[in-house]
Amino acid sequence: MKNIAVFFGGVSSEHDISIITGIQTICSLDKKKYNIFPIYITKKGKWFFSNKFNNVDIFLNFNESSFKKVFLLTGENVLYQKIGILTKKIATLDVAIICCHGLNGEDGTLQGLLELSNIPYSSSGVLGSSICMDKIIMKQIFEINNLPVTNYTWFTSESFSNKKEEIYNKIKEDLSFPLIVKPANLGSSIGISRCNNKLDLIKAVDVAKYYDNRILVEEAVENLREFNCACLGHEEKIIEVSELEEPISWDKFLSFEQKYLNFTTVKYERKDNVKLNKDIKNKIKNITKMAFSKLCCSGIVRVDFLVNSKTDEIFINEINTIPGSLANYLWNNMDFKILLDKLIDIAFLKFEKKKQCCFSYESYALSNFKSKKNNIKIKS
């Protein structure tokens, strides 16, 4: 049986949503195939392990003293427990499923640690994760690859504080209200505002800069319909594209509360029930595939789209490299347990492909340096 670590929680504004994704994953993995090692990351970045991490009640008032504090060492695929100044081996890890959303989990940082520890993992790699975490860089790469995006501009919070009128005039010249203001590196609609005038814009920037130093401003899509499409695979090897989901809300866009907390005001139309022109559906799926491969994605990602319902214009909005609930609800032909099996297979495929590349080179640099060291004068 394979030993699987499931990482969830994290130092992120999406910490609580990650707990839900983690618990869903832990409960859905095939216990006949895998030994599961749930690893919860607190809001302060501490790691804890317990086989009891399958109930949300534990995390409503988390008691650190009741659980094992754990860590990884670089160069080893071993999970260790910290006991005072001593360490104890808990398990050798074969693979990891990352259920962290947002910063310090979805942005390539945790992926980098797993790379250093030689542990295959489920999500996009360091490059793809970091690109897709930053909405500004992601939009720029969309543009380079001729993927349709809304008109936008960006700036730092510091430059806005120092050159507020100059930046506002540029926004007014280049873009048209209504506008959407976003922090560059957050998800779940946190810190996002819709603006209809200058006063709204200034307030929105004040909200966004609380969460990030880099601010994105883009034109809002009129007659808006939103669609989500998931993709499963590794870079150019696309295994499957899901059906579409349309989140329907009374508001102009879905807030964090609407998405996750207020289930009475949000209705979802999913899978084959989405009423949309077949050509537009196919275009969205094709753009999903292209975005997946061009931005170095792997595992399961969810790509979000904006559509003008009157003109049928399609705009790619963003890629979520570790979507909530791992987007399992978008696959109407696949049980979550089977989807997780495929995700694990992709993690091993990616790991094996990496091992085929050469990362070291035998040279004479050190021996030459040693033989000539007597001729090297060191200045004090």
C-alpha cells in the first residue's frame, strides 16, 4: 500500500476552505489502496499529524497539544515527528496530495519543499503554481498566447499612494467603468470590489492593498455569465476536460460569503444542465486545454471564464491550480475516489518524467581549483 500525505490548511486567507477540501479528500481516498497521513498546517504555519483529522469539529477550536507536530527534511521522503529536541520517524511518504488554497500552499512554496524532499505531489509544479497564483503575470501570459482577456492595468499599492491622480487618469484613459479591482495573489473573491466611479475605485484599492502590494484593475464584463471548466492531466498530456458549471448569483459577481458561507442565496447549474450554445461550450473547453498546457499545469485545475451573454464574447479569467473540493463536482462521469486515483497516477508520472532529466554534471572544477589553490592569493 502507498503512503499518502494529504496537506491542508495553511497560512492563507483560504485556510478554512482548504480544511473542507482536505477532509473531503481524506474521506474519499480508497483505504484499501492507501495509508493516509493527514497533515494539517495551522494559520501560523505549524504542521500537525493525526488520523483523526477527518472531522471539521476538530478545527473549530484546534488544540495543538493534542496532536503530533511533524516536519520534512530535505533530501528525504520521510515524515518526522518532533518530540522536544528529539525526532521520530512516522512514515516514508510515497506521494502527497496538496489541498491547500492560496498563498503558502497553492503558489509553489509547498511544491518546492516537496521537490527538495523527493516526494511526488498532485498539483502543478513550482513554475505553473507560481504563475497561476499571480493574476497579473497569469494575464500577461494569457495575452502572449493569444487567449482572450478583459482590458486591464496594474500597479503597486505604494505607487498608488504616491501617484494617485496620475494612476487614476491612466485608468480613466485606458479603461471604462464599471471596473473590478483585485489583489494580485488571492482567491475566493477575497478583497475584490466592483467600482462604478472614482470614489468606489479609491475605496476598492484601499481594500485590495490590505491583502497584497500588487493591484489588478480590469474592465467588468457586461451582461455577465460565469462558467467554470476543469482539466485533468500533465502539461500537454490532457487526460480529460470536464463539463461546465455556471454559478448563478443575484450579485454582479460571487463574493466569498456567497461562494462558501451563504448557501441559501447561491444556486448552481452544473454539468450538462448548463444552457449555452454548443459552439461556445466547445470554445471554452478548447481554451481550457490551451491554458492548461501553456501555463505548465498539472493534476486537476479549474479554469474560470466570463461571457458577455449578448455578444457571446468569451474571456478567460483565471486558473485555479488547486480548486476547492479539487473540482470533483464537475466530473459527472467519475466518482471522487477514482478521480483521486488518477490524480495520484499523474503525480507519479510527473515524478518519473523529472527523473529522466539530468540535473547534475561531473566536472573537474573542484580538482582544478585544488591543484591551483597555492597560486591563489587571498586579499585580506
